[in-house]
Amino acid sequence: MDTMTMLLFGATGDLAARKIFPALFRMYLDRKLPQPFWVVATGRRAWSQSRFRAHIEESLRDFCQDRAGDFSRLPVFLQGIEYYEMDVRQPQAYLNLHHYVRSGESERRIGENRLFYLSVSPELFAGIAGNLHRSGLSQTSGWRRLMVEKPFGSDLASARDLNRKLGEAFAEEEIYRIDHYLGKPMVQSLGSLESANPIIHAIWNSRYIANVQITASETIGVEERAAYYDHAGAIRDMVQNHLLQLAMLTAMHVPGRMTAEEIQAAKRNVMEAVRPLDKEDVRLHVVRGQYSEGSIDGTHAFAYREEAGVAPMSMTDTFVAARLFIDLPRWQGVPFYLRTGKRMKEKSTRIVVQCKPSEEAELPNLMVIHVSPDQGMTLRLNLNGPGKPGQLEPVELKYANQENLPEPYELLLAEAMKGDRTHFAQWEEVELAWRWVEPILAAFAENRVPLHDYPAGTNGPDAAYRLLEEDGFTWWLDPQDEPVYTPVHAR
Ligand code: BG6
């Protein structure tokens, strides 16, 4: 791997503490970092080097518990990280930073390869990129890459504006837009599921598949993020990015060569074919909800509107379910259902592919891809129970990954360091996703879609079940709604 400098903006923030430094530490332990490695960690706080390193050490002790046995290697790891205090709004600060980086590079014999990571508030993204450019920091004799956290815009216009501004400083091939769902190991396996298995490839179409259900439910509420979330809602926070990415990956025609460009083209092909919604029709296909008071695992949970920082009459969606159609011959008439919510009964991200029923059995075959927290797959088939001729019973083939798999941030950082953009969101996908979401944003803003209450700790509003009932389906695998299987007699 090339030697490089990683310039992290927002180094004293929450994401850096919870995700980025733990990922770097694990990579260091697993020898996945370039040598020598140097992280210039910038932040606004007037912290000394030792104060900052103590802060990282504390976060690693909190978020890397499983590697506690390796903490003796912490001091050497920390030597590779230097805190640099700066105000990212000051152009002059970048000139000084440039000077600092250049002398550090030559002192450490590091090539002029620079990975800029923006883990700051989104309104700072464009300004930082512009300053990197103008100060010369991003004009390197080696490569330069820009990793950008989400959210990428808050609607189509702002996303375009941001992209245009980033584009003044970085080429599209140099921009790595993070969608951490793309770093989840089971999501990274989705492509091979179809391409490496003719048995799956053969049924991956409307002839055999009745519907696809993509769920990302969480038990946590808005936590300390009300200032952002109360303006974003589940539609921007989860649907526009994570859920649509999962839909694209599930529905795409897996390319022969799995390069970033080919995968991007395959995903774009899907997103272009997602049937647009009309503002007037949104309420027919989209359910919006907000949690009210309830309890989760026996603990009282406040209503969304009672959470700190949330407007008392807030109409923000903490739950969204949507039905979409992909107008490609392969998916003609197959509804894709997306669903996400905060303060739900369980934490679960999964993709359920429901097959069309056979003449014989009443229960359909199901293929479940467990993305998190479980990671694996289940295939539900119908079989004559042994010794029970004529009686069909559902049986499950299960694959559960028990290994200690890398965290998304580890995978994504490693890929960006190598220059592999396969698991990053490309501009065209992001733009198309915003375009599809746009009428939903408008319909929500104009209150054209009812806001359903759901008590915290439930599976969301009933309206989300009705959405599927209209098509003769139901959400599979919801905790309290496990279907009770009674053997059926073969007809
Ligand atoms: C983030 C959202 O992108 O994803 C959060 O901003 C959400 O609101 C999180 O909690 C969910 O991620 P995961 O990996 O826990 O499913």
C-alpha cells in the first residue's frame, strides 16, 4: 500500500471517537495500515497532544473492548496520530496546515498521497474542500482522495450544489461518499450471492419472486441528535441513502466484472428504473410514522416529541415504509418494500425475498439475508416432514456467520486507502435517489401523508401492514408476528 497522510477533519467529534479511531486501531493491529502511518487529526478545541491522545485512548477502551488484550500496543499506535488545532473556516489555517503536512511528510518519508476525511458538520463540507484546493493542500504530486460523511445534501438541490462545489476541488473518481451500509459484510456479499450461485441467479426475477422486503429497524431513539434529525427524519436519514442502496444492490444485474464502474452502472440502471412517485400519489405508497410513548425491553421510552431538542409539535417522520416498483423486465410487477424506524421492537436489518407460492404448498419459500446484528442467511423451504408423508412442513437452512467480522468503517477505510471505490456511493446514484425521494419530501412537508403514531417498542404503525395487505402480503419475521406454522396437507 502507498504511504500516505490521512487528514481527519472533525477529530474530536463523536463519530471519530466511536467509529473512526476504533477502526484505525483495529487496522493497525491487523497490519492493514500503511507503514509509516500518519494521521493529522484536526479539531477546533485547544487540546494538547497528550490531552487528545488520552481522549482517543479513552474511546478505544470504550469501543474496542474486544481488543483489550492488545492495548499494550496502544502507545505505538498513538504515536502515529497528531492533533492539529485549527478553525476550518479560516483560509489562512490551511496554508499553515499545508506547511505542517509537507514537513511531516518529508520527515517521515511519506509520499505526497493524501486522504482527506470530512467527519464534520455537513455545512462545512464544501468550504473545507474549497480551502484544501486553494491552499494547495490537495494539489499533490501523488494521489488525493476525499472521504465525505453523510448526509450528502438534504434534498436534490442542496446535494447538487454540494456536489458541484466538491467537484471544483476533486474529480468524481477522487470522492468517496460514505454510506456505511455499503461496508456491512453481508451487504458486500450480496453481489456474489447471485453471480456465484446459478441456483439463485435462476430465480432472481419476477417469474419466481413475489416481493422483496427491506427492513432496517432500530430500538434507539433520536438520542442527542435532535438538532439534525428533527429536520431530516427517517426519509433523509435512512431511506434516501441506506435503504435505496440496499434496494439497488438487491435488484441489480450483477456485472460480469465486479469493478467499481460496472457496479455503479448496474446500480444506476436500477435506480433509473425505479418508478417515480407523483406528489399526489405519495400517500398511496408511503407510510409515515412517529413514535409515541412506550416501552422497550421493559424500560419506559419517551415519545419523540418529548425528546430533548425536538419541537413539541414536530411532524418529523421517525418511521417510513414505502412500496416501489422497478420498471425493468426482470422486476416487472414485483413490489419492493422498504421500511425503517426508530424506537421499534428490535434492532434488525434484513432483506427478505419472498418467492411466489408453489401449487403444492401454501407457505412461500423465503430467502432472508440477515445484515445486522445477525449476519448470515436463511432459506425457508417446504418439505414433507420425515415419516409424515403428505404433510408439508417449513424447514430452514441456516448460515450464521460466527466469525468476528470487521466493522464497516474498517472495510471502508481500507478500501479508500487502496483507491477502491466499489463500496462508496457514486454521484449519479445519490442524485437519482434524491430525485426519487423529492416528491416524498414535498408530500411530507405539505402534510399530504398522514403521520401515524406508533408506541415505542412496537413494529411501527398498522398502516405499514395495510400497505402490504393491499397486495396480499405481510411483513415477514416481525418479532411478535412470527407466523404460526401449522403443517398443511399437500394438495
Ligand atoms: C445512520 C443514521 O446513518 O445509521 C442513524 O444517521 C442510524 O440515525 C444509523 O441510527 C443506523 O446504522 P446501523 O449500522 O446501526 O444500522
